[in-house]
Amino acid sequence: MKIIEKIPYFSIPIDLLDPFPNHPFQVRNDEDMEELISSIRERGVIEPLILRKEESGRYQIISGHRRKKACETLGITEVPAEVRDVDEDEAAIMLVDANLHRSHILPSEKAFAYKMRLEAMNRQGSRTDLTSAPLEQKLNSRKELAESVGESSASVQRDIRLTYLIKPLRDLVDEYRIAKRPAYELSFLSEREQGMLFDEIELTQNTPSHPQARRLRKLSEAGELNQSAIDRILREDKSNQKDVLRVRVDFIKDYIPPEVPFSQMENYIINALKHYKRYYVRGGKGIAR
């Protein structure tokens, strides 16, 4: 029988813990955080934080940013932790892998997480495989990343392109006001052009569709994209397009079983509404007929 060596836990002062540099996942004060605070208040920190020791004697958090925040809220001064002997690239990969299982991840969080993991893998590859050309190493790393997260290489590439958007446009993607396909096209605009686009979105309260985003990109590549062109495209009549209702996942996640994957949420909601109409409204309990 194989003997698994247990990693020792340490009790470490919370004021010695630093967030991981450029940590891509937000620590939000939401319902999940409230539940975590309640759990730690009742049972303590069950799962130790995973840390990496710095030369200064302080510790970088690899996994446990939300637990640290919850403990600070409760006034807890020490936390159980595992200290891993890993370099920064290994730590970055561990951090991303530890957080991708969250029930709700914003598109921008996933984008920066994939980018962080891919860059760390590329650096590791350049150190271990000196016979490969840089482009070949990057392609191999992208393929390995796609396989590890269960997506295609093209999908991973599209997600990472979101990091090229200016923050106001990324926020619109996170709010589901701009879909990922048009966002991918917009990521090829220069920062100045993206700034002009955001100003027009604020002015017109219109966001570009995928075909419109592709036209904006082509105008940009031709050096012909200006404020007037952006305004003209955003003000186009979209009567041939179907209205789309977008709802943030964190607003409805409490009403959807956790085992329902994101890709099946739309079907789940539609079936739930059908059930409501059949058994609630028709049964005379609803106000609508």
C-alpha cells in the first residue's frame, strides 16, 4: 500500500500574508463570502491556506485569499496553512488551478487567469526544453492549458484576448452587456479606439453586435476608424436582431442547482419557466393568464 506523506500545517499570523502578485480572482463581499464567514465563525478554518515563503520571511498566498478576508472580518489573527516549496511560476499555476472550480467566475477573471497560467507555462517550457523554438513552446503550452481546463485552444485564445480590452469595456463584458464574440473582435482595436468606442456606448447606450464589432475591427486595421464611424455603426437600426435578455449569473445562482453547468443554465431556466406556466399560472395561483 502506498503511503501518502502528509504535509505539515502551520499556524501563521495573518499579518504576514501577502496576496499573490496580479491575482486575477476578485475577493467579493457577496453571499458566498457571507456563507464563508458564517462557516469559519462556527467551525473555524477547516481547509488550510496554501502559501509560498518569500525571501523577506513573509508569505505569498497561493490558495486562500477569500479565507484570509473572512478571517480578517472575524478578527482572527492566525490561520492554519501549508507552506509549499515552489517557485513563482509553479505557484501561479497552482493558484489558477485552485480557483477555476469556483461556482461563478467573471469572464475577465477567467481571461487573466488563463493568461497568467499560460505565461508561467511558457517560462517553464523555455527553461526545460532548450531545443524547441519559442513559437513551438507557446503552441504546446496553449494546447496543454486547453486540455487541462477542458476547452479548445481557440476558446482559450479568445478568452485571453479579453485582457487586451480597456477596463471599462471589460466591465461591460463582465456585466454581460457585451458578449464574448464581439468582445474578441474589439480587443484588436487600439486603446485610443477602444476609449472612443466606450464613449459612444455611454452616449448612445448601444453596444456592438458581433457583425458590427467585426466591421469596427476591419476599419481599425485599415486605419479608417474614427469617432464618426463608431457613432454611425452604433446608431444603426437593429430591428432585424432579436432582443436578448442578459442576467448576471450571480443574481440567479441561488435558484439553480450547483450541479447544473453554465452551458446548460439557459435550458434549465427555460424548462423552469415552462413548469411555472403549466402548474402555477394555469392552476389559478398566478396573476397572469
